[in-house]
Amino acid sequence: MEFSEKPAILLSLSLLCMAHANLLAEPAALPAWFEENRVQAHFENSIQDDIGGLYRQLHPAVRSMGAEALTRIFKTVGEGAWWPTAAGETHEAIGDQDLALKIARDAHANGLKVIAYYRIMCDDFIEREHPDWLCRDAAGDLVLEPRTRRRPNPEDRKHVLCFNSPAKEMIEARLLELANRGVDGIYFDSWHMPEVCTCEFCRAAYLRRTGKAMDPTAERGSADYRAMTEFVAGTIVRNFRQWKQAVKKKHPAVLFAIGSSLYPCFDRQMQITASLLEISDTSKTEFSKPFGGFLAWPLSGDLDVLWRRPYMDKSFALPAYDVQNALGWSLTRDSCDGRPPLMWIPFTQTEDEALFSTAAAVSYGCVASIHPSGLWARRSPTIQLEATRIYRSSYELGEAVSPWLGGARPSRFTLIHISERSRNARIANPRALWVEFFAPILGVFESLKEDHLPLSTINDLQLEQGIPDRTALIVLPHAREVSQRQRTVLRSFEEAGGKVLRCDTDQPWHLRSEKTSLKQQLLAQVVAEIGRPPIQVRGPAAMHAVFFEDPAKQRTIVCLANDFGWFRSERETSESHAIPAVPPSCRNVVLEVGGSQRSIRRVLEAVTGKELTIRHDGGKAIVDVPDFRVMACIVLDSIPNDP
């Protein structure tokens, strides 16, 4: 589509690069080893393997792939600490040795930064000695730890610790001990606490904080239920902030990678909120986390599939898998104020699976943390070095693009508002949640994504705090549901010249028969509001284009990723469904920049290292992007202090 010329928004590239200087100045800087290593490694094994010396083989093998950072187990599920601890119990298998210290030192000796996977949700010592410190659900039953739910022997199933109990002091002591071992980061998996906890500690704390007693009989989605989930959410944030401050007081460089679990899916787990992502150094997330939740995606255009939602039929517009994931990743990244989430990428079996998923993650501003398949099998005494070969191209890609992305943050030129408040109001009605909430947001995102506009998301908390400088347009899929504070912010934004596109929540974005027309109408509205943006990509609709800015360096980075929806990264085996072919290369891609022709000093395609030629047409700077199979990364440097 063609955008009309509107001088008010034809920003020069140098001004575009500085769009969010105020916003980016607030979060603490991430360490360079993390920011500038956008492709890392992940590995999991038991304590018995490391006692047998597996880490001495693992670390050099991981380094040989090209990785410079590794997330690996330092404690999982409820077992004792892998080091002598004064809090709880030490794992009986290590005797008097400090296994955690040995592992950290060996990783460093092999040139690896090491992020310690520490399973925080359960603990055998607490389970045995302090069962009153465990979470209880609305019925008063103990809450099962998710990793142990399917264990056949009920005695082997573990339960979730309550952060309002004295367990929080034991956790803090453990985290300080772990940081003392020299790890570079700590990785907290899963959802931390259930939506509602009715243990004695939570009941007492809830009464103190709200002045009213808990109502465990409250229906999910009711005001009372939401108040209890907000209480749990606050508990999680308060404790992680306290633990983070305690660790960083002594070890300021230790990174906290805090799990956001199903936050990207946004269809459950109300206790994981934007406030938790805001305080996380990086949000631990996963590749397959589709916004709107998991559906039965047709792999070859065949809609005769098993629908997983009983309220859906063939009239529904089934969203593309890659679009759902891209929006979930964007929401997670943007809720961290643009800081790169640490994304676990498992179950890759081929070089293309690893490379395409890595490119997708990196393009959307995440750190691809690859869990290599075939490197080691349980009960096998040795690392299989030949398995490293299929991952080397992924690390080569990371080496090429990471230096340019380090310190860059997503463009906020166009923002889609995604509201926890609107989600929570529909959480108990799955059909309404999909039809009225997920389908409109996904439809808006898909429309703007396919037109390759600079696009990010903004959550409730961020919108109430204010709109980033140089944002031109905010799209409100649920305009009638914004808070009074948000209305005030939006009014000020419009008075200053910003544009707000208020969508009608009654529009049937969920229907196949209506979606195409609605997408066209939306794009026409965008044209009417803002005209042509300062920078845009033209190319295949299936391609992904993500725009980043580095104000300090007066630089814009545009990541282009080929369609990655063919690879699922699910726990299903490849035999359980037909895997479609890798998509064809992206061709005839063009990058257009409006404004002064003097703005651009250099254009580099970072994946290949090639300098690109700039041509000019009608006041626009135009760059023809070379055809690419997996990813292109276009780096545009502007002339310093260009007016």
C-alpha cells in the first residue's frame, strides 16, 4: 500500500533513532556479555552426571559451537543445594565438595559466562520440615509443582512454596550462597506461585493489606478473585525485588532472568503481571509461547484439523502460528521496556530448524538460548561432539548481528495497547476472551506486521506512566475500557499532535469471512491518521520486519526474518505430524526512509557484512535488500548531529 506524504511525521533517520531516549534511560543497563550475545546455549542434566564429571566435557563442547554464555542446572525441582548450604539441606550426593563452585569455575575456564538454573518453586527440606510453608489452592489443597505432576508415585510429587511464608528468607540465603559461587546470572523458571494461595500466611497478609478476609469461594474472574490474584502478583514482585536487591548489593553484576511463564500467551496465570517483567533484568521465556494460547494450527492449509477450543468452528479465523508467537514475544520484550528476553529454544533436530528459530528470536529482540538436541543422552557417559555441527551456523548468525543489536531497543513509532484489565474482565469466559480480546489484538498486529511498519506494544502499566517520546500512533483495540489515568495520558498525547486509533471491539475479527476486509479498513485508517512512516519495509507479507533504535549511536537496525511458522518447537515428535518444507527465500525486499537524503551515512547488511547502496527517489532514501533465505539485518547509520 502507498502512504501519503505528511511532513509532520517524515522524521529524519537521526531523529528516529532518538525516539525513546527518555524511556531507555530508566532501566538499568544489562551487561555487555548478555546484550551482545544474542545467541546463547542452554543445557540440562542431573547432579549425578556432573558428579561423574560431565561438566568437564559439556563446557568445551558448548564453547566449540560458538556459544559464549550457557544456562545450565545448579538445582532443579526439590533437591538439596549443589553446594554446602546453611539454608535448608545440601544435596546428599555431593558429600563435602562444592560442586556448584567447581561447575562455575570450569565454565569460566572454558570462556563461558554461566547462568545458574535454580528451581525456586519447591524444596524437599521445606516439604518435609515445614509443610505449612507450602501454597494451598482455593479448596485448601496443596498446589502441585508443575514439573512433578505426572510422576506416577504420588509420594514423588512436590508442592509449591509460598513467598509469604518464612520460605522467602531461606530462598534469599540460598541465592546469596549461589551468587557467592561466581555465577553470572540466576535463572528462575515457571510461574512461582499459583493465581490464588489460601495458606495461613497469605490469609493473614491479605487481611493486613486489604482490610478484608479472603473469599476462597469467589468465582474465577470475579472482583474478589481478581483482588486475590493481584495480591499474589504483588507478593511475587515484592519478593523478587527484595531478593534481587540483596544479591546485587554484594554481587551487582549478577543477572536475574525471571520466568514469565505463560505471560506471552496471556490467556491464564493472572499472577504473572507486567510489574514482574518490569523489574526483571531479563524475562525468561520460551520459543513456543503463542499470544492467545495454543491452538491446532493447520500445517499445510488444511482446515480439517482437530480444534482444541470447543467454542471454535470453521467460521473462525485461525491465526498463524508465527504471528501468535511474534506478538507474544513482542509483548514480553516490550513489557521489559525493550530489554531482550532470554528465550529457551528446545527440540531442534536439524540445522534449518535451529537456524530459522534462532533468526526469529533474535529478529524480535530476544536472546536465543539454544538447547542442543543429540549432544548428550541420559545415561550416556560422553558428550557427542558431532551433534554440535548443526548449531554452528546459528552461533555464526549471532556473532554477525549481536554487536549491532547490543543496546538497541524496539522502535515505538506505532504502539498496540494490550490490556491486562481487559483480559482479566473476560478470563472466566473463554469464548468472550477469544472473540472480544485475542482476535481483535491479533488482527491489528497481523495487519501492521504484514505491512512491515515500525510496531511495538504497550501494556496498562506503561500507558499509565506515559507515552514514549516520538510515538506517532497508538492503536487501542479496547478503547472503551481504558482507565481514567490512561484517558488523561491519551488526551495529552493527542493534544501534542499524537494520533490515537480507537477500534470497535464489536468488529468480528474472529471470523474468516470478515477478517480480510477488517485488515484493509484498519490499514486505510492508519494511512488517514499518520500517512507514510519515517521508515518502512516493502516485501512478502509472510516476512517479519522488526525495527530497533540505538539513540546513542544514531543508528537504526531493521531485522528481517523469513517465515518461521513451519517449525513448531513443540514437544511433539516429528512423526506426529507432517512438517512442511522450508519457505522460499525472501526476494525483492526494499527499505524506504523518508526525510533528508543527507541523513543516512552508511547501510550495512550485518549477516553477510556487505555494504549496501542507497538510491533516492521522491525525497526518499531507498535500499534494495539482497535476497535472503533466513535473515537479513540492515544497519543504518545516520550522519552525526544531522538536523
